Amino acid sequence: MNAVFVQIKPESDAFYPSKYAPWSRYLTGTQGVNPGYDPLKFMVEEAHKRGIEFHAWFNPYRLTATGGREKLSSESIGKKKPEWTVTYGGKVYLNPGIPEVNNYVVNSIVEVVKNYDVDGVHMDDYFYPYKVKNEEYPDSAQYQKYGKKFSNVGDWRRNNINILIEKLHKEIKKENPNVEFGISPFGVWRNDSTDPARGSATKAGVQNYDDLYADILLWMNNHWIDYVAPQIYWNQGFKVAEYNTLVKWWSKYAAETNTDLYIGQAAYKVNEWKNAKELVNQINFNRNYPEVKGSIFFSYKSLLTNPKNATNSLKQGPYSLNN
């Protein structure tokens, strides 16, 4: 392994002293409690001692992973600016439809780029949250206020995220042009039944563009991200979203847009897959495509148990466990 991706802002909180966020509850069990040291400084230094890159992973909008506003400390932006928040699916989020929210998110991330020797800034698939059945995302008031020039709410929501990604890329590069900015999206951009010209030959129930309002191809085309790491968390032969099909699809658009491509590998699924060599076979398949620069495994702890002897198999073969 030559890089680690560590979530340092999982709930608009922080694994480091921040002027924008309270200490994370994942450090002490209670949000806002100082752990007595700087975990981010420690992790970056220890990674670099070992020749390992450190990529700081941010969750931009989530305020609670479980439960409501009662979970937040008085220092949380959700308590200081409740008008910036929405509750959806029993969880609390910052609302991307409010311009000041995106400014806050960008500033809170650039704070880390300024203060720490991180090698990258990373986000995964959480922009607008995954849809909750029979519940409408509560942003109609903001759409009426800010989205009138858009023909529908979907275009407005996508534009909100586009603004975040473009500004974040610009501000990161202004602070340190050597810091890479990448996204690890849900593995399907759009199905070909939705977009015959550009969609993948899949039948996924979730689509980045339509459900999470993340237009990954636009970001790649505009060079707002340095790399893309799609979460292709399905096995070879899986009919709805087939692994090989998606590697080919992402490789095509990575080549066209000159975007580095790393494949998100589902290490956590090895034990449930019928084929014990599924993970090894996937990495071997990746090597047929020069656009694929390596793999990101979710997650490292899943490999520690050596599921179905997969880790030993990887060590024995001519496989590269990069990124």
C-alpha cells in the first residue's frame, strides 16, 4: 500500500483543532471534547515516515450519521446556524441549496490544506443524501429563492454541487497546487436506459446524476478533479451492475478527459462473494486497462483478517496494491 484515505471530518466535526468545527465524537465518544493531542498531525507524520501518502477524506454536508440535532455540540455549525440545515431520513445535513453553506464547506476544507502536509483531499459518494422512500428532500423554499432560473429542481441541485466542486478545486490549488483533489463516487454515473449516448450498460437502482445530483462526467471534463475512484463494489458477472462492464466504462471516460482513475474495491464483500478469488480476479482485470492507475480498498480493516486468503493471494501474484 502506498496511500491511506482517512475520514477526518465525518459529521462536520474534526480530527484536528478547527475554527470551523468541534472535535469529533469518534475520538472521545462525545462531540466537542478535546482528545488532548492532534490526531491529524500524528497520522500525517506517521504516514510520511513510512513513505505513505495521506489523503484527507471529508464528508461535506452530513451533520449526524444517526439521530437528530440533539446529537450536536454547541460548537457545531448545525447548532450555530440551524437555518442552514435540513432533517431527512432521521439525519441532519447541511443544505447545499444555501450559498453560504458551500462557502463554509470550502473554507473548512482549505483550513486543513493550509495547516497540514496532506497529499490529497478526498470525498466519496455523499453529496445530496441517498433518497429515502416516500420522503421528499426538504429544500423547496431554497429552490424558490435561489433556483428560479433552472427548469427543474434536479438541475438546480446539480448546479449547487458543481459550484462546490469547482470552487473547492480552485481554492485547494491556490493554496497548494501539489495537493490532489479526488472523488470516489457511487459506481454508476447513469444507466444507458436513462442516457443512451453516455450511460453504462447497467440497471442500477441509484444513479449519481439523477439521485445524488453528482455530475461526475462534468467535473472530469472540466478538470475540476485530479482523479476519480468509482466504487465498483459488485462482482464480475453481477447482472445489474457488472464489475468488468463498469471498469471499461470508467476507463473510456478517464481516457477522454485525462483524469486519473483508481478503482474502489469492495474488500468488505470478499467473504460474501462465492468466488474466493473474486478480488484477485478484479485486480487482474484492471491491469488490462492502462487508464486504471491502481485500487483503493474499502476498507483496510477488511483486509486485516485475510478474507478467503485474498491478502496472501495478492501478495503472491504480480499485483500492485497502490493507492
